[in-house]
Amino acid sequence: MKISIVAIVLLSILASFFLPWWVIAPICFVVTYLAKLKPIQAFLISFISIFIVWICAIYYFDYGSVQPLVGELLGIPSKLTSIVAAVIGGLMAGVFGLSGSLLGKKPKRFVNG
């Protein structure tokens, strides 16, 4: 389980230098599929991993220039824009992590009768 968090964090950081932001979706999908996690674990691990990565990236790269503009556009305080963006990214990653986990499950076979 811990290796899944590290794998998602490292792969998403490395891939984000060369690929668009949505590359987190296939990364979470593949990692949770290969790790064979339970669905709730897959969702939470994907959500927490990407939430942490995006919060750190926003505070490292923004320098306070975009937050006031996005906050004014969305009608929320500028200090909340980074949290809102990280939650949105985390939810997307969580859904794809959940999908990867559910795809890896074997369907139960029921006998008629």
C-alpha cells in the first residue's frame, strides 16, 4: 500500500514535466490495477497522493500570482483556490484509481438454481 503512494507521487511528478495535467488519470489507474488494492483503498491512496502533489506544486510554482485571479473568477477567497484545485485533481485521481481497482477484481460466478 505504501509503495502505491510512492509510485503515484513519483510517476505523477516525473510525467508532469513532459505531459499534460491529466496524465495523473492513467497513472492512478495502472498503479491501483497492478497493486490489486481494495476499492476504498485505491480511491483514498489516489486521492491523497495527487492532493499532496498538487498542493505542493501550486505553492512551489505559483508565487501568489494566479491565486487571486482564480479566486476572483470563482468567487472564493484566493487562499482557498489551491485547496479547491487540489481537491478537484484528487477526486479525478480517486475515480480513476477506483476504476483500476474494480477492473482488477474477478467477477463472482453464480450457479443458477
